[in-house]
Amino acid sequence: MKFSNSYIELGEAFYQQCSPTPVANPELFLWNAALAEQMAIPQELQKDHAALAQYFSGNQLLAGSQPIATAYAGHQFGNFNPQLGDGRAHLLGELLDQQGKRWDLQLKGSGTSRFSRGGDGRCAIGPAVREFIMSEAMQALGVPTTRCLAVTTTGEAVYREQAKPGAVVTRMASSHLRVGTFQFFASRGDIESLQALCEFAIVRHFDDIDGHASERYIQLLDRVIDKQIQLVVEWMRVGFIHGVMNTDNTSICGETIDFGPCAMMGIYNPATAYSSIDTQGRYAFGNQPAIAQWNMARFAESLLPLIDEQDQASIDQLVALIQNFPERYQTAYWHRMADKFGLLTAETDDRELMTAILEKMASLQLDYTISFNLLSQSLTDEQSRANIATALGPDYDRWRQRLDNQAGTTEAAEQTMRASNPLVIPRNHYIEAVLASCEQSGDAAAALEILDVVRHPYSAVAATAKYQQPPEDNDRGYQTFCGT
């Protein structure tokens, strides 16, 4: 494994050099073999589970790694905290995969740093397994995401509401640059570091950006906005609720990051929110696009110090990018939703038709995933057609007439729908059952079974049917927790 460590070259203002805190008795619990192959991790190391446990618990450092805890700030539920940072994570360095893509390799739950703010720097096994399963599900669903390479148990307890088995997650990301990273330097008036960070981000993620000075920062904002729109559109397509869309949890490269209180929507309801700390529903399912715009406004504010206050034209361009966010989002969202509905070409009335069907789903409290599967199946299966047509009434007939009138075959529409509507999602009640099993038994069998299912969301495998049914209580009263 050949590490590079380009972030360290930015200087000590960006991080604290510190090593993971050793643990008592590490054991490899989950290993992502496919990702390990992608990262060209040597086969002899992959076969040595004892060595993997030592490395990916933080007990031993991989050759060439230089662990750091990165600095960042962030708006948390709308309130600005000028210093957050990696309080329980260590960025080991960067690796190139088989295709030449650069990835950060980070341990999470690996001990304290100066950013810990009184925390223990640890992670319980439940949140660790949740992140592994959910990130693999997102990857398979086609949603941009960070990945998990490993979960390693520590042989130690962590204390939350009660004692829990401890674990360390190995997370891989295109980078760990967050909106909050830029806010950290902007809020301190550290213009030199802020400029260096922007240039680092451009080289790392958007190396086709050209121009000088303010032109580069305007393009950077534009590109980051595009990434956020792509991400949130995919969340909305599959019914994912992030739960804590703070600016420190907003990756500028547009990947889903920090799965603590995340959940999946069952019954279609834009007001759905499960996070125990989101008491006002700020980050509810239907609010995610507006919050993404809000976060991008905070990103734009962090870039303002780099633009001459006399350069009104550049400032106006930044403002215009934020103001145009809703229009850009709506265009992307309805294009993607058209795929879910099998609409092969966009027409003026399509948004109204799709909105009417979604509103009918909400009023009837229909399951989002099941309803779209029934729509897909109704093109060729009479029983499915009878079930969904009865529920949707005239709106179903309008939709079928629209499909019949469009250019393209029914088979093409069905193929588009099948590729856009998962057969199975990581439903909350199944995830909770798996986490409880892992925690209580110390065995990964339940996690491995559901992983096999969620890694194939668009085709049936042996256990798919076992994980398709919604909960009997429709997640009434269900809550998720950050796990910190």
C-alpha cells in the first residue's frame, strides 16, 4: 500500500498530528473485499485477519501513513461552531485505486485529538456496522457515497446510555473536505490558508477549473453546487434521509458522509424525520433540497474573503449561483423522477402528473419503494396493475395514457423504471434488528446476510424477499441517534 499525504503539505493550521489510541483486543468484524481489491490491497495482507485487525484498529500504523486529525468548523442545526474537527477520527493518508482515483483512508472511533471537546474518541459497534451497511447500500443504489473498508471490534466497552462493545470504522472518501473546512479559515480571517485550501480543492477535485483569482472561486462554487444537487437528487430518488445535514457533514465532492442518524423513508411523506436531535424537522426528507441550498450559501460566504470587495461583478455572480440553486435542482430532480415514472421524454405537463401521483401516495400513506415497484410491475403484471390502479385511481390512468402516447416502447419505459426503482432498500426495522444481533452476539452473520441483499437492490437474490416488507407500525415513533 503506497500512501501519499498531500493534505499535510498545507501546514499545521489544517490539522493536528496525532496517532490513534491503541485498543485492548482488536478483531476484524467486517471486511469489504471488493473495495480492498479496488484499492489493490495485497492479497497476503487481506488473508491475514490478525494483521488487518491491528492496522485497522489503529494499534499499528501502515507503512507510509501519517495520521492527522483535521480541523473544521460548521453550522450545526443552523448555529455556527467555529471549531469542531476530527474528535474521534484519524486521517492516515491517501491511496490510489486501480483506476488511478485518489482516496482518503481514515479511521473513525480511533481515539481523541485536541478537537474531541471532552468526548472519548470512540465508536460503538452499532453505529460502525450501520455506516458499513448503509454506505454499501448507497453505493449499490447509485448514490454518491463514502465507503467503508472495515469494521474492527476493539475488545473494549464504550459508554453512551449504557456500555456498548467498541469498534473502529475504516472509511474511504474522495476527500474529507467539508464546507466546514472552508468556514474554519474564513471565520478566523486566515485568508492565506483559505486560499491554499481552495487551490488544494481545485487540484484534487476540479482540475479543469481555469482562470484567475475570483474566476476560480466562482467556478469552484458552481461545481460544488452541481455535486450537491446530484447527491440530493439521488437521496430523494431512493428515499434516503441523512438526518444531520450540518455544514461539517457536507462534503464538497458530493458524497454521502456521516451516517449517524440516517434512515430510509417508508410511507411517502416529505415531512418524515427520524433523527432524535432533529426535533424541529429541519432535516426532514422534503427539506433536504432547501438545506443543501442553505449550506451552499454558507460555502459561498466562506469564499467571499477571497474576492475583492470592490469586485461587485464577481460578488453578484456568487449571489446568482445561490439564487439559481432551486431552478437547477428542480430541473435535475424532475429529470430523475421522470426515470422513476418511465417517462422517456420530458413534456410540459409531466411535473404536474408526477406531483399528483406523489401527493396521492402521501394522502393514502403508501410506501414509497413498494408503490414505485408496483408501478413498474403494472406494465406487465395484471395483479400489480389492479393493486396500484385501485390506489391511485384516475391518476394511474393518466400516467398509463402518458406512457402509451410517448415515443418509445413499453419495454423501454419498464427498463428505465427497473433501473431507477430499487426492489429493496435498507429498511429501518431490518437495520435495527441486524445492529442488535451484532451487538448482542458479537457475530457478523446478520450483517453479512443483509449486505448481500442491499448490494443487489435492483435484482433479487436468495434473501431479498426477507427484507422487503415494511414494518407493521410503519416506523411510528422510530428514532435514530448520532452515536457520538
